[in-house]
Amino acid sequence: MKLSKADIDILNSKIGLRYLLSDEKIDLEKTLRQTRYEIKLRELQAELIKMQSWVIDQNKKLVILFEGRDSAGKGGAIRRMTSYINPRFYRTVALPKPTSEEEGQWYFQRYVNKLPQPGEIVFFDRSWYNRAVVEPVNGFCTLEQYKIFMGQVNEFEKMIIESDTILVKLYFSISKREQAKRFADIKKSPLKQWKMSAVDRKAQALWDEYTKYKMQMFDNTNTTLAPWIIIEANRKTEARIEAIEHVLRIVPYQ
């Protein structure tokens, strides 16, 4: 492998040397890729701190939705975004199954209760769009409930945005083969097996059904006011960088 001066400088950096010394068998191409990723990630994480400072100083409200198939890398992307920002001014929301009381409420009510206060960022690890894909595919809602949701969601998001809230909708897209590979890795790891839910175990068999509802979601909710940003997520590192870059581009921080 022929190395440029820039490549050599990267390998001689503190991060590059750490990766070089961590493997018994040196793979320069892999080390360069890992080092470039970490250097870029740190640059973007520094920008996220500036962005959050602007949100706090200007009393802005920021909502970022992370959607995608099971094991698409949503949680990992959220962790990289939140690694260094001020924990007092952001929340990560991953709602469990609704309680019996919540089931009797307006569907959006429990999400409204989690929206940000002025000066705060909220990251939704799955959001109200559960009802657009996961719930109908797995029989967790009726066809009527699904239709009502699809008829209300665009207006709901319009109200959020008109209440001086910035809304970013990210969809992490992976292939069926990549999802199967990630599920296999989870099953093999004693430290990750807790991640595999009953819904996850059926995901491959229901792949085409998920695809149908996903496309209906895009067709009906990809609006000018609240567009979807699709992140190609087969390579996790690239997806994380792309997701952060989109957020930084959309939020008009100084």
C-alpha cells in the first residue's frame, strides 16, 4: 500500500498510533479508515457542543427523531451525538409499551409530554412513527388506528414546528443481509443478547411487510415542512458521520 504524506501524518497522530499499536497484525488500510473516522467524529462532536450552546443561549427547542429497522444503528448514532454535550440540557427518549392509561389517551399525548423545554434538545430513539410501521406490521394497532395516525401526523408535526421547535427526522436504512448479520452478532455475544426482542426475532420474516409500510410512511409524511433524511447505514461509522452532519446543517447555530 502506497502512503501519501497526509496518510503518514494521520498514522503518526495520537489516535493513529493507538490503533496501530492495538492490533498484533498491522492493517494500514483499516487503521487509516478507523483513524480518519475518529478524527472526523471528534471534529463534529466539537461542533455539536457549539450547536447546543446556541440552542441554550437562544432558548430554542430541538427534536431529533431516529427511525429505522431493528439493529439499524440508531442507538449508536445517538450515543455519538450525545457523548460530549451538556447532559443537563438534553434528554434521550425511548418509550416502552404504553400503559393501559396511555392506551386510552390521544395517541400523540405521551410524546407531547416528552417534547423539549426552551433551551433543550430531545433525541427520540423511535418516536410516534412506531404507529406508521412497527405497530401495524406486528398487529399492535388496528387498521383504523393506523389510518387516524396517518391522517393526523403531518398536522401534528406542523404544530410542533410552528411552536418554534426545530424538527429533524432521520431514517437509518440497512439491507436485509446486513440486518441478518447484525442479529447473528447480537445472538453470539453474551453482552448484547438483551438487545434481541421478540419483535426483532420476527423482523427478517416480516421484511417485505416492513418495506411496504415504510414506503407508505415516506409517501405520506415526507413533507416540505418536515422532510425525511435517509441515512444509508450498512456501514455504521459512515452513517454516524452523515447523521451528525445533517443535524449540523439543519440547525442554524452560529
